[in-house]
Amino acid sequence: MTQLDGPSHGPQAGGKPGHMVILLHGYGADGNDLIGLAPVLAPLMPDVVFHAPNAPERCEGSPFGYQWFPVSRLDPALALAGARSAAPVLDAYLDDKMAEHGLDESRTCLVGFSQGTMMALHVGLRRPKPLAGIVGFSGMLAGPEVLPAEIRSRPPVLLIHGDQDELLPHALSEHAAELLRQNGLGVGLHIAQGIGHGINDSGLSHAARFLLQALDLPMPAR
């Protein structure tokens, strides 16, 4: 099986990490694309180690980037098949990183962007033990019709999406939030005004507060 690798950051406090955040990039990008969030988040959560693996396949549409699975069009059936094909290697990466740092699911969060959100939701909801939390930026739920039969854990979820996203319309996150709630999950939803397919300060601020709460870390003084 392919082994994932990519950049890491922290923990800012030094020493052994007490918590972990895995950042999953979008189609055509790489781990360096999202590890840039870590220096912004790390001062708020100094015992967290951040990892941003490169997806397992070289990208068909971007020769310098990676993909979790091929994307020919916005087809939920293809997204489900792709997420299923990439899930074992991401699951193995999570297991390896938790073992490396002596952490478990209760101290681990997934943060995805776009295709990385599809992977975070697909893998995170099918692990036997619930993760501390999942943040999904600008993504969608792959194969929503099979989730009721396949869900194994119910971590808290925050979905964030720009209302001007032309690549993946924000309605996809709204639909995902509703379906996840129907399946017993606690879900937060933030629609970022005037934002396209990307992450802005408002969305990142919501994500930071969610991660601090999910990892049971102290909120910074205002």
C-alpha cells in the first residue's frame, strides 16, 4: 500500500505533542498548500502537531500537484468510488501518526479542503472510534445515500463554505450538514459571505474555535 508523506509543523511548545491535526489538501494541490494554516493556528494551540500529507496520486490535471482520486466532473457516484479507493491509505496514515505520537482519536482532528473535505468526512465517519472533530472547508459529502449504512462514529463536525464558490456550490455543504444531522451528528455550518473556493480569515477563525473546543483546549483570552 502507498504510504503518505508530507510537511509537518509544531508543536509550537516543543517536546511531545498532546494533540494532532491532520490537514487534507484539495485536488491538484499538495501538503504545502494547507500546512500554511499551521503557523496561524499553532500559537492558539501550542501542544498540537500538524501534519499535511500529499495525496497518494499525482494529479491528472495539475502535474505538480496531487489528487486523492481523479475528478472528471462533479459526479457523486464517482466521488464515492474515489473516496473509497483512497480511504485505506488515509486510514493507515492516521493510525501510523497516532502511534508515532502516542495519541488516539480523542486527541486527533481532521481538517479538509475541497476534495480533502470529502476524504475527511468519508474516513472520519467510518472509523470505529470517533475523532475529536472534523472541519470541512469548501467540500461535499461523497455518497450521502450510503452513509446511514456505513457510519461507525459520530464526531462533531464543522462545515465552512464560501457563498460565491463557483467550483463547488455552498449548497453542497448545506445539504451535507442536514444529512449529517439526520444521522445523529452535531454539525456547525458557516457560510462565508463574498468568498469563493478558498479559506478566508472568518472561516479560519471559526475553525480555530471549533478545534480548541473539540480538543478540549483553553480558549485564548480576548
